[in-house]
Amino acid sequence: MKRVAGYVRVSSVGGREGDSFQAPPAQEDAIRAHCRARRLEVVDVVHELDASGGTMARPKLQALISEIEAGKLNGIVVARLDRFARTLVGGIQTLEQIHVAGGFVQTVEGSIDTSASSGAMAEMQLNILLTFAQWERATRAEGFASAKQRAVARGVHISGTVPVGYLRPARGARLEFDSEKASSVRDAFELRATGAPYGEVARLLDRTLPGGPSGKGVWNRNTVSRLLANPVYVGEARQGEYRQPGAHLPVVSQEVFDTVQALARRVEDPTTRSDARSLLAGIARCGSCGYALDRNRVNGHYFAYRCRGRSAASDCEAPASAMADKLDLVVEEAVLAHLAGRQVEQVASADDIAELHGRLTAVRAKRANFENPDYVAVLGVDAAIRALRVVDEEILEVEQELAERVVSHGVPPISVQPVGDIWPTLTTAERREVIGSMVEAVTVSRAPHGISLAERTSVFWKGEDVPVARPSRGRRKRPEVEARMTAA
């Protein structure tokens, strides 16, 4: 008696029913009845669910083929040929692999048997049926794509996951506001649009929407960036290449959304990234040599401001150092004390930001022309590709300029507040900007053990004389260069 394994495949289980859907138990019952009638020993019946017939790289099917090659099985039995394969080339190649190993495939429906004794007629029938299965799969794929296009055109959000901030009243219905969550999503967009980092947005969402997007996870850079990149929040329904603006009420304006996307694509100058994380870069200096203190990680555990101890000109006689967080705190306390009793007003974004939004809208309108087949036909495909590349570069250029302008100027208008109240809400970059506008320099001196950092730190305000020179690092001039400069 020949030993076989039954193979059951369903491409998609969820939500399927009706006469066209052959459920796994029905497939298995048909396979076992077929094997009893033909005196085949069923070693096992393997179920491979949610597996497309368009690929033969299915783990459980490949495991059965390995069993045939090892001589442990004689063949595979399936309910219908399309349960085995829906691709002509892949199906024939896999059948050849099984045939070379001395195995066979049998089907319940159609009574196909690929064993060598079945003859040329069975082989021809097999090729015809595989061709038909491939055609049927392609037809279904085209129908599914057309159905998606029609659904998006109706404004339906067809993703299985409803975006945070929206509700879907019923399957196939348009999205509606979730009044409890939409305002929190809007706040996240508006905070990011001011240039706030993803971490700050994540902390906001942790307070207002705990549990992450699913309600059971966390907000982090990845989950926040995905939420902020989703065009559903400007009212757009989209699935792949299909899109429908105005499908539902937007959570945020197009201008805020564009600003957030521009910030996400912003290309930072790599030479300034470390400075952006450092409150006192270029401000804190060694009290001995006057050179700016470097901010470095020490032993992989903490950061410190430290004098390098030498320069191109000479060695420092008393190189200073300080724990970064403690020196930052000393200077911040000095700044707040200097501003005690004063109030600060954050100003609205510069007028040129609105102008940049206008430019971005205009250049995107130019890009929309390329979605018109008649427009592309007039230009010619090659010319259209070149022109589209130019337009895309222009979009990136405007987005980069918008992002830079927001980072340097863009904050939302708020009422006048005491400095002490607003200071904790400022980002490191904003605090650095305030300190830089007030402080001429901060010097740190090396002192014997027991002297506090505050005692060996001096803050010099704008307009005050700084008692040490403030040189910038660079290469030592060659003697002949110095001689020419002196002669000049």
C-alpha cells in the first residue's frame, strides 16, 4: 500500500463563506474518502492556511516534498488541483521535482494522477488545468484590484485596522471622528509641526492616549512616525496606488500635515547633530586655555564637558571638565535667576512659512498633471519621466526649506507666561537659543577636590568682558605662512 499525505490549502480564511469556499474540513474529508477508495495509506493530512497558490514556496508543502525525496512518502493528495498550485510554471516545476523523486500528486476532483503510469493524456490534462488555474487567479486579482479602486473612490477606508482618532460604524462605511481620541491625535501633529522631536510627541501621546496605537502597547519613535505619516488624517482614503481626497473629515489641516512630512524628510547637517543635543556646545569654555569644551560620553555611562588639554598652539596648563547634566543645570539656574520676574511670549511662525506652504501646494499641483494619461501622451513618456523628476526635486527642495524654517522659527502663538513656567516646556534647541541670546560665555575652571561646580563656573552675560581668550580650534599655521602674514 502506497503511503501518502493529504494537503489542504486555503489562501485566506478570515470572513470567507459560501459555495465557492471549500473549508479545510471539507477538503480533508474528500481526501480521506479518495484514499480509502484507492487503497492509499494516509500518513498525515497537512493544513496550510492563509497561503497563496501563486507561490510554491510554502513551508508545509515543501516539507512534504522533502518527505517524498527521503523515501518516507510516495505521494501527495489534494482536493482540487488549484489547492496544489495556481501558477503554471511553478506547478510544473514542482511536479517535475516530485516526479524525479519517484513520487506523484493525485486530485480528488478531476481524478488526476501524475504517476508515470497515467500516460500522456493525463499530462496534457494537467497542463490545461494548471493553465486555467493560473488564468483564474489572475482574473480574481484583477477583480479584487477593481473592487479596491471602487471602494476607495467611494471614500471607504478598506484597511483592516481603523486609524487612531477615527471610528468605522460598519464594514464598508466611511470613517467618522472618535471624539475621545481625535483631539489627542491633532495635538500630536501640531506639536511635531513646531519641530518637537518624536520622543516629545510620544510622551504627549503616552499621557493622552496610553497604550500606543492598539491600546495595549507603547508609543515610541516608530509608532509615532507611522501615525504622523498617515494621509488618512487629512481626510484621504488610500489603498496602494488608489487615493480619494475628501473621503472623510480631516483631523488636521493640509498645512500642518505638510509641515510634519517636511520635518520627517528633513536632511540634517551631520556636523550639527551632536551640537543639537548639547545645551552648551560652543558656549562652555575652559577657564585656562579658553577653548570650547567638548561634550563626550565617558565610560559609556554619562556625558561630560571636557577640555582636550592641547591645541595646535600649545598645551592647556589646567584643563577643566564637568559632568554635562550638572553644568547644564548650573547655567540654567543662572539664566532663570537672571530672568526672574520677567515674562516671555512665544511668537507665531514667520510669514514666510505661509509662503512656503503656498509654493508647496503649487508644485504639488504641477505633479498632479502627470497622473493624467493625456498629459503624459502629449509630452512623451521619456520627456514626462524627466519632467517628473524635476518636479519631485522641487518638492523636496521646498519641503527641506519648510522644515528648516519651522525648526528655526516655527512655534505656535501662546499667551505671555513667566519664564519659570515656560522653561520646562522648551526643547533643548529652544533653551540653547535663549541661552545663546543672553550669555557671552561660560567658563569652567579646574579646582581642587571639594570645590563645588557652581564655585568654579562663571557666566558672562552679553556685553561683559570675558577674562580669557576664546580661540577656535584649527591647524597651526606654518611658519612661512605666519611670516607672510606678519610682513603684510
